[in-house]
Amino acid sequence: MPAELDLSGPLTRRSTRLPQELHWAATWHQRGEHLRAWCTRAEGRRMLLLLALALLVRLPLMAFHGFFYDLQGYAVWGEVLDHHFFDFYTACCPATLPPHAPPTYPPLTVYLYGLLYAVYALLGRTITPAPPLDLHQSVPLTVILKLPMLVADLATIALIYAVARRVRSERLALAAAASYAFAPAVLFDGALWGQTDGLTLLFILLALLAALRHRGAWAGVFFALAVLLKPQPLAFAPLPLVYLYRWAGPRQAVRWLAAASATVVVVYLPYLLHPVAQIGQFLSVLHDGFRQEPYASIDGFNLWWFLGAANHDYATPYLGALSPNTLGLILFALVLLVTLAGIWRNPSPGTLFLGAALVALAFFDVTTLQRERYLYPAVALFLLAAVYNGTLLLFSIGAGVTAFLNMAMHLIMRADPAFGGFHADPGIDLNAWASFLVHHGEYSIAVAAVNVGLLLVAVLIFPRTLPARRASHGRCEADATVM
């Protein structure tokens, strides 16, 4: 007969035979008690202070009224979704909305902004019958649309601290978390600009951590959520799959595939009712976007920018019969094979994080159609790898600096009339800087050279960072039980 469950103390071995829902209730009860106790200790208070400072730094940036080209489009998506939920992609098309509005993101991003706009409209109607949709007329709408990025930043800071604290001292764990919390690239991308890269990164990290714990189903769910926000995380797909197959067994790999597929189906379900119209329109918008800016590099200071081929059509021959797109995929595949070979040899968390950082860097550096902010995930992934190997900290710093410079320089150059200028006054006179950068392309080429150099060095040293298999396996098992 099963033993009685005592929620006031830790579970005994015999209590695991109780009904599963009671066991999980006790587990979450214990976790809540441990978290509350930790928050009352000096270490917990210091971490909470760091989160509070990160919040205070971001709050004034969230009201910034410039660089709204993308964020304004997200607001429009949210407003359209609230009126056309089941036919969103056909309703939100170039013929009926401004040029920047056609949605190029999967449904989860659309749902998110639909919810945020609904909250804004509900609150706004208590003041005025028609709350403005123009971000330059509504600071509250701007702040509400940036709330997910704020929450994602704080959650990622906490995750970095939790991972680092398992293997490092409290001081070093706080330093790691703070270096991400106040990184210029992180502040610029989310709180200031309102891009969703930080939210996507959070789900990528959760997927990798679930894989380290051999939780294939959760890893699949988190990974699918990342891809359903924006498609770029597909580049990471082989990492958790191979890691789970090699170190957790084929069953966990199958669970990853099943959970990821099920999550995609559930999120896409409203548009599977009329897939030809809705999904077909979504794919058509993506195709049109590729043809409007069919460049080897759109805004990313990477290999193609360094070679002076940024404006070359990504699908036309560049080296013999090979196009930049084909060459980029070949180079990316080579880096991916090196990464997967390392993961196959060694299961340590540091290897997986470094492999993911390599994939993020290679995806940005060698594949085509890159935007200025697609290097963003590499900053956190190199930082987590540096938790296990301090020599890798330079890569995190390098990626953080070049990511910030790429975003800042690109937006500054857009202020120049030759690049179309801003759609609204950002409140900062950037004309002189814009003219300087437009006429001095060597600075952007230098940033591209650093990015390419980081990739080359990282690929060369990656095999040397792999510790002995037996020792690392034991460490990984220990880490996996506590992450």
C-alpha cells in the first residue's frame, strides 16, 4: 500500500509510488518553498537587486519613440488579428495595408501582438473611444508592445545566473548575468528597438537546457515555440536532436520530434482550416519579401559584406556556377558537421552551448539574406559557454560588440536620405553620423572582418575545448540533475 504523502517535508523514495499528479504537486510545492527561502537570503537579495536594476534601466528605453518601422507593423498585425482571426494572412496583405505591414512571421508572433493590442485597446477605451494605432501618438502602446521583450530579458538573465551558479561562485554568476543584462546589444535590440530576438533566444535556451536534462518532449515544445516566433531558429534544429539521440537515447529524440510537430500543429491549427488560402498567403508574402531584397546580405556585416558582395543577388552565380546562397549553405553545413561531431563525442553543457554559439555565428556570417540583428543569439550562447570555459569570454564580448555596432550603424545609416531616411523623427539628429558612415564603408567592413575572424577562430579551437569523454560525461550527468 502506498505511503502517505507529507507535503510539509521532502519526498521520500516510497512517496514516488503515489499518483503522479500528487507527486508533481509536492515537487512544485517544494520548489516554491526553496525559492522563497532563497529570496530571503543574502544571495537571493543580490540577484533580485540585479533584476531590479535591469528593469529600471529598460523602463525609460521602452518609451523611446524612434525606429518604429518594424514595431509599427507589429501593432498593425495585432489590430488586424483582432478583427480577422481565422483569415489573418489574407486580410493582412499589401493590397489593404501599408507596405511594411504584410506579415512575414509565423502565427505565434501574430497571436502575441494580437493579445497585446487587445490589452491596449481594452485599457485605452476607458479613456478614449478610439485609442490611436500610431505609435508616435501613443507611448502606452509602445510600452505594451515591448513588454514581452522585457519579460524575456529578465528571464534570460535569471537563466544565465542559474546555469552559472551550478559551476561557479556567486560573484562570477552575478557577473555573467550582469554582463548580459547591461550589454548594449541586448538593450538596443529589445527595450529600445522592440525586436523579438530576445524572446526567441529565451526559448532556444530553454530547449537546450531541457535537452541537457534529457527531457525530449519539453525540448521539442520549447524549440517549436522559438521557430513559431520566427523561422531563423531552424538553424539550431540538429543540435538538440543529435544530443538527445546520442546521450539520452532514440526514444527521447523521437519525443523531441513528436512534441515539436504537435506544438506546430496546435499553433497553426486555426489556419489549417483553410491552408491553401492562409498558409499559401503566408508563403507568398515570404517569397515576395525575398524578391524585394534578394541580397547576399541585407544589412548584416558578415562574409558577403566583407567580400563586397552584399548587393549581389543571393540566388545568381557568384563563384563559377555557385550562387552566394549555395556557397553559404555549404559553409554552414561544414560548421554544423564540426559542431555535431563535438556534441557526439562529448555531452558536457559547455560543449552544447559552444556548439550552439558556433551555429548562431556561422548562420549569421556565411548564409545569405541576413539582417543586422541575427547575430543576437551568439552573445548569450558564447557567454554560457564561457561559464564552463573562461577563455571563451572573449568570443561573447566580441559578438556583443559587433552585434551592437551592426545594429547601431545600420540604423544610423538609414537616417541618410540615400537610404530612405526614417519614417518618423526619432528625436535624435543623426544626419552627420549617417553621412559619415555612408561615405566611409571601411568601418562596416572592419566589423564584418571581426565577425568572420571570430567564426574562423571559434571553429579552429572548438575541437580543443572538448574535455576527456569520461570526465565530462560524469560532470554532465551531475549538471543535468540540478539544472
